[in-house]
Amino acid sequence: MVDASLYLGDCREQLRMLPAESVDLVVTSPPYADSRSTTYGGVKPDDYVEWFLPVSAELSRVLKPTGTFVLNIKEKVVNGERHTYVIELILAMRQQGWLWTEEFIWHKKNSYPGKWPNRFRDSWERLLQFNKDRKFHMYQDEVMVPMGDWAERRLKKLSHTDNMRDPSKVGSGFGKRVANWIGRDKAYPTNVLHMATETKNRNHSAVFPDDLPKWFIKLFTQPGDCVLDPFMGSGTTVKVALQMRRNAIGMEILPEYFQLAQDSVDAARISSGQLALLENKDRPLGNSSPKIRVSTRISLNRWDIEPKR
Ligand SMILES: C[S@@+](CC[C@H](N)C(=O)[O-])C[C@H]1O[C@@H](n2cnc3c(N)ncnc32)[C@H](O)[C@@H]1O
């Protein structure tokens, strides 16, 4: 049995309802400063850090010490230059006690072409990884990728150095032994994720492709763990988490998007029920196949902060 808890309301209020150290992974994409102001509102770039810090403080409270927070964000262009709110946010979150462990790049494979006078088309976003502790859960083998042609070409003729541990030339203390990869068909991925943006109109203007939360859920959690998206929009993270047998918590301030998320969770629940039926067709009823239990909470003070429409 996995649970989905959906909260309608401002996550800055809703997060307070969650117990401390109860979440294994947060994957989220908050509104970027001022973008999408015509759909779900936006925060002024200069106010962004101040707006976000109470959220990250609550996320730190609810995250387990072994957990991870993945923040999808991108700085917008203001008056012809990139605004610095993302950089300022990283520094402020470090002050708040977070470790900025890693930065993944989401390369948006299908971004459309365009012409701007002083820059090229934007085809990537940041996925910032924050942790509370240096020792966090990470299941690297779950995201291994096929070795590809590289191995065949590179490992055919090994040099003397390839057979020894070759220390890094930049003095990082790391080293590599290329010969270690002989006979393997999978390798660890890089920190660049090549994924197309979601193109199906899911009635929300900034939907994650399913593969994005899926990749981080595989990397940082196990079945039965708990995944949270405090800005869930259409509910992609929650839906994918449930499909992967993780408990899921989602929060959304706008009722119309909350409804989309509820519909999407219902669909995941129905398909998991059908799966359970299929799995159980030759077994007696009452078998313990996974099922999804959904609870929704509607906040009474959800309009404390009026979203822009
Ligand atoms: C970038 S979208 C997230 C899209 C989501 N990743 C998906 O796949 O659909 C951000 C969402 O956060 C919601 N939001 C904005 N402020 C919020 C707040 N204070 N609390 C909860 N949700 C909020 C917006 O309405 C919007 O749906």
C-alpha cells in the first residue's frame, strides 16, 4: 500500500502540517521569478530569495537527514542580462544550513529555435541538488546507462596508463583505471540529463516530462520511501512516485491545477488497481499486491496569499 496526500493551499502553510524528518526526496519546480505571471503568478526577481527561504526552511525541517532536495530553477533575463537570484538563493540556502551537493543540467532536447539580438536559444535548466548531510542515500546503479560504442572503440587497444590507476591531472585526488570497464555493458551517467520537454497539452503551462522526476526518484529513493513536491502543478512528480511504489505528497495553490493533479493520481490509482487485478488473477483475493490510497486535504486559509490570475 502506498499513500498519496494532496494538499490544496499555499505550501508555506501546508508544509507546517508535515512531521519533521518524514520525507526522503523533494523534487520540485517552483514558479520562476515573474515567469508565467499570466497563468499562475510570479514573484519579482528581486524578492525571490526572500520569498523562497521560508519554503526551504520548512523543507529542511521535513526532510530526513539522509534525504535529498532537487530544485528545478532557471534565472530569467532582466534588462538584457541574467538576473542573479538563483546564485543568491544558493548562497542564502547554504547560510540556512543546506549543502549544495551538485548541479545537474536538464538539456531540453526539443527546445524550439529562435532569434534574439544578444543571445541564443535557451535549451537548459538547472536542477540543483541540496542535502542536509554529506551522507545521503544514493542508489547509483539504478540510473546506469548502456555503455555504447565508446567502450568498443576505447577499450579495444589499451595503453600502459589505461591499465593503471591514472591520478587526475588537476590534482583533485580522483583517478581512473580505464581497464576497469572491460566486460561491462553499463556505465554511470553524467550530470547532464538529455530529456525533451513535455509537449502534450496537459492544461498546465510548465509540466515536467515524466522522466525527470522518475530519474531522481530512482537515484535517491527506494520503494516505500516518501517523495514530496510542494509546487506540484499538474501532479507529475506525485503520479510518477506512485507508479514507482513510493508514497507521495503534493501541494498546489490553484484549485484548477490541484484538480489536474487529483485526476492524474486517480488515473495512477486505477491503473495500479488493474495491475493488481492482473497480478492476482490466479491467486486468492486479499493478496497483498500494491494499492494506492489517496487522501486530499483542503486548506482553510488557502487564500492567505492571493495568487495572480
Ligand atoms: C512550475 S509549476 C510546477 C509544474 C509541475 N512540475 C508539473 O509537472 O505540473 C509551479 C506550480 O506551483 C504552484 N504554486 C505557486 N505558488 C505556490 C505556493 N505558494 N504553494 C503551492 N503551490 C504554488 C503554481 O500554481 C504552479 O502550478
